[in-house]
Amino acid sequence: MMVQVNKICCIGAGYVGGPTCSVIAQMCKEITVTVVDVNVERIKAWNSNHLPIFEPGLQEVVESCRGQNLFFSTDIDSAIKEADLIFISVLSNPEFLAEGTAIADLKNPDRVLIGGDETPEGQKAILALKSIYEHWVPENKIITTNTWSSELSKLAANAFLAQRISSINSISALCEATGADVEEVAHAIGTDQRIGSKFLKASVGFGGSCFQKDVLNLVYLCEALNLPEVARYWQQVIEINDYQRRRFAARVIGCLFNTVTDKKIGLLGFAFKKDTGDTRESSSIYISKYLLDEGARLHIFDPKVKKEQIVQDLTHTSVCDDDPDRVSRLVTVSLDPYEACKNAHAIVICTEWDMFKELDYEKIYKAMLKPAFIFDGRRILDSLHEKLQHLGFQVETIGKKVTERIPFTANKDISRIDLQAPPAKKLKI
């Protein structure tokens, strides 16, 4: 028997609940959707013109139905009592949203997965939720399973994607040692139809709220079920990701004559990837930590991450446990990328924001100390390498062998060459 759903309550107004229920409200005009949360400030933000999260297209979706059939509230009890369907644990309905494309993913999903138990009540709940998605998702894309199959499908999907990133990142280290170019290798691999081209982009490592959490959940399950070999296999995916971050930071330090103590470094990008303000498990945090440990002065710019969030991430005990005042001494959050790079010894690109491809690098080079380095941790400047080197930059990029140092002669801007102190210890990788 089909349940008629007139009112939906979603508990949690975060990165998943807010966007998901906003799209449901837009697609199901006859259903009232209420998103509740104990966080008063977060709910105020959802009811304002400045949403608490950035996601392309989200503002337009919210404004199209907020106050009509979409509401954000802290009155949790009332919303629960009035709801026909509650998003929290009625069923297993894992999300497969990619931040930066979440709204498009919600409106045109590869699949919707609904898991529940085989009791009459469980099957009734599955049909009720399925009826919501059928407003805009073709029935053949809605997969119904038992609860364990649904949950493990979510963990396995993210673990497989994380594994591909760690695999190509491990190959990037080999490319730097041999002279191969990881982009060329990835392209050749990706043309194999059995493999495909997605998630073969070498970088400073994966971040975000899902990949590490879900891989570690898989590791935990394997250990709990006495499958230690399987647990070690998936644990290595995380270890390669950590290794890639340390290796990149070590390359920055090594190229800057083995010391970054008191050197200004412009760090561009703090979100874990472009088109989001989310910094959870961002590689930028860990790279910042390694550079701060060596005494670098970081000037950080990100177009969507607020100063308060950057400071909060870098003052977390896991980052500065031994020196809580270090961030206030060594970190400056810049509102402009040119300011972040002015008088810097190096630029470190950690997030693949499109705007970083369009910067005036001639202007940036003239304002930097010499020799001027660019470390491209996201391979977004590949098409500009020749131009950047012609300007005088020393360009270092993931998955390419360290290039020869640029010799400085009288026609270079010798007055701005910075001679630094004796080498510091190298970061262990």
C-alpha cells in the first residue's frame, strides 16, 4: 500500500540535508518540506540571502521555493510530529553528491539508492520514499536493496574512487623520478574503456567529508569482521593520500633551498576542491601544517572560504598542538590573490579554482622575490608553463620531474633576489 506523503521533515541543515531537501521542494511543489537543525545561526543563514554553504545553483533553488513549500526551522519537535516522512534513519538512502556539482547531481542522478528491511513496514517505507524521487528521477535509476547492501554500496563507491586517486598519485611520484609526465600517463590509461578517464587526475590528494571517512569505515568493518588483509589493503589508500601531501610539501621546501623559515609563501586555495567553500579534510590544511612546522609565513587566499574557517582549521589541536599562537604569528588570510603573492618567495596552488588560470602572472612575477617559484599542486597551469617560464618563474608541478634551476644573470631582477639562511631540516616523507 502506497503512503501519501504530504509533509517531509529533514533533520540536519548541513551539506547534504539543505541542498537535497531544497531540490525535493522544487521538484515536488505539492509537498511541504521543512529542514530543521539545533544550530540557530545555521538556520538563520538558510533563511537569509547568504546561505551557509556555497554550491553552484543552490541559491536559485532555495529562493524559488523558500517560504512556499520549503522552510528552515529550529522547531524540531513540531516538524517531526507533522511529517509523513523524516530524513534521518527511516531507511538507508545514501547520497552520492559531489560538492561543486551537488545540485546537478540531485536533479540528474546516476542512480538513487534506497535500502530497507524486508518487513511489511520496511517495504512500505521504501515505496513512500521512492514515490518522492519518481517526481523527477526515471524509475530505472531508482535502486532498492536491503539495508546492508545500500550502506556497503555507498562505502564501496567512495572507496573505489579514493583508490583511483591514490593509485594515480602513487604513479605521479614514479613519474617525477623517471621523467614521465603523469598527465600523459593518465590520458593513456584513461583511453582504456575498461578503466575510463574519471578520477585519474594527479594532485595534492583527495579531501572532503566522504572519501577518507568512508574508506576508514570500510577498514573498521573489515577489522571488526576479522578480515585484516582486506583492512590493510584499504588502509593503504589513506596512507598514499597522506604521503602525497607530505611529498608535495617536501618538494616546496627542497626547491626553496631546503628552508622556508621566515619565507613568505602565497598559498592559493583552501577549499578541498573548486566550487565549494568546504574545507573538511582539505589537503591545504595539511600542506599548511607542514610548511608552518618549518617556520614559513603563509598568506592564504580562497575566493569562497572565510577567514574564520581558515583560522579554525589551522588552530585545531591536530594542526598546532605544540604551539597554539603559531597561526597568529605566521598566517595571514588575504582577500586578494595579488596581495597574497606580493613579495612572496613562492606560490603554492592547492585548489583548482578556475580563476587561478586567469591571474596576471606577469604582474605577480614582478612583485615577487627572486627566484620566484610556482608549485602547481593541481595541474591547472599546464598550458601556461612555457609562458610562466619565459616570464622567469621556476615552475614545479605534480607528476613531472623537477626541472633544472633557472640561472640568474645580470638581465634578471637581481635587486629582488633573496639570499636566505642556512638549510633547515628536510621534511621526512
